Amino acid sequence: MKLKQLAIIIPSLLLPVSSVMAQEYQSFSSIGYTNYDSKRSFDSTGVGTTYFFEKQQTLGPLDQLKYINTSSNVFGNYLHTDNSDNFATGGSLFIDNFVVGGSYSYSDYNSGSSDSFSARVGYLISDDLIVNAYANKSEGVDTDYSFSASYNHQLAGKDYIGFTYHSDDEFDYQTLSSKYFRALDGGQYLVAGLNYQHNDDYDNDLSGNVAFYFNDKTSVAASYDDDDNYYIVAKHFFNQNYALSVGYQSNASDDAWSDYDIYSVNFSAQF
């Protein structure tokens, strides 16, 4: 698996009931810094925000929401690296059981620029099952089409196990991912996930991740894949609104070409 620019969202097992009251938020914003140290080293700084038209209720941990989003939303983000500036904006609109969405991104490099568009049409079969079709058009290349289906199986209380399948229109590239959320005794929580990728042109990839919440505000998480890439992150909410996370990613193999270190720090706010 080729190393891709990291955008890990930590996906983010006895008693289903927690004594922590759920919180509600409509906006989620963050600013972060990342240092990439490999054959070519560089830094990046990013800022982004997402606004939901309806309040989102947490599942206990302040950064865990339900598996399938059913609320209209808009987002925007900006990422600066040593040789580029990248902008993106978009959103999704739910009308009854239908959802339409789209996004636009623009990148300005030292050697030029490029932009891309995406469109989404979906149908919410139920609050626990949604199907989507996508079209993605990047400058200078043909439009790519794909589709996905996500299913949430509700367990006791707020516990659940969710599955998402995604494929291009020719089934050359397919992914199947799962996420398991469960409240533990004493106000603690466990989140675990698996991700399998099939690509006709490359090796298949398998990765897993796990996060343990000491309470609703403090957590540690890690991920590992079959190419020996791993990631570790710790996150803490200082109160109901502000949090800081620090992360480290590297490769555990002895291959010099796979050697890299990525350090990141992120400050987030949600209201």
C-alpha cells in the first residue's frame, strides 16, 4: 500500500448504560499542525469546520456521534503545506428520505493549480440504512462514479455495530469497513474498527483501529495495517467544548523506503 497523506479520523465492549449525560452540538471546528519527516520532509497547517442544521447528540464520549448522519450540513476547510494551498467546501441536504450533496476543492501549487467537483445523491431507506451514488470530476481526468451503502445494527442501549461498503462503478476498487461502539462499566467506552480494501491493480489491504475512553473526555487510540503502518493518538477535552489531541504515525518494518515519522497536534472546538 502506498503511503497516502494522512487523514485519520479515529473511528472513531459490557454495560450499555453510562452515567454520563449526552451532550448536543451543531458545529465542529478544528485547527491542526502536522510535521512529515521522511525522504521529503514538510509541514502542514489546516483549519476546518462543519455545521449541522440540527443538533447532534453524543453517545457518551464527546466526539462520538451516531454511525449514520441524517442531518443536513455544510463544511469548509483549508490546508497549507510548504508548496500548496488547498481549499474545500460542500455539504449535504436531506429532503424527506432523499439526500443531495456536493463539494468543490481547489489546490494552488508552486507549479500550477487544479480543482475538482463531487456530487452525491442518496436515499435513506431507514435511520439505520442509507445508499449513495457519487460522481467525482477532477481537472484533466474523466469523471469517476461510485456508490456506497451503510448499515447500522443497533445493540443494547446506544451500543451499535456499523458497516459501510463502497465501490467504483466497475468494482475494481472496493472497501468494506466496520465500526463497533460499546459502553463499558464505570463510564468507560470502547470503539473498534476494521477496514478491508480490494484493488485489482494492487495488493489488498487490511487495517484495524481501536480507541479506549477512560471517560467521556479522555481517550487513547491506535491503528495498524498489514503494511506495518501504525498510528497512536491521545485526546482530552478540557471542558464540554474544547479538546486537544496529539498523534504519531510511523512504519514498523525494516524497509528503509518505508521509514517515516509524522507528528500531529490538533485543537478542536464544538458548540
